[in-house]
Amino acid sequence: MKDRIAAKLTAALAPVSITVTDESAQHEGHAGARPGGESHFHVQMVAAAFSGKSRVERHRLVNAALAEELNGPIHALRLTLKAPEEA
């Protein structure tokens, strides 16, 4: 799932840098956590697509790119999104 998230975001937003971390182990026993993990992720990304966009607009871009995953296997997605001039 981690690689799938990175691939979809790379295709959709052409980031300068992207790091996807599976944080599922930190949420064991929490609602939405699945055995075996791959349910909670942190995405850190720098992309020109975020320039001039508000935090909400940036999140919407990512959520649109990952709509299928957010409707299924991903329970939680923590986002750290920056434009190149902010990195």
C-alpha cells in the first residue's frame, strides 16, 4: 500500500520529494486498525502543485488522487504538504 500511495501521488502531482510512512503499528487496537497494518499512513510531500494553495486545497488534491484507497484500505492519512518555496 505504501508504494501504491507513492506511485499514485507521483503520477498525479509530480512531487519534488515524497515520503510515505506506514504508521499502523502505532495504532494497534484503535478503531480502523487492521491486523497486519497498512491502514494508517503519513505522507510528507513537496510539490509545485501546492504553490499558492491553502492547506485545505492541498489536502483536497491528495484526497482526490487517493480516493479509491481512502474508500477502502486506508483508515487514516496524516499529511505534511509543502510547496517548493516552503521546503
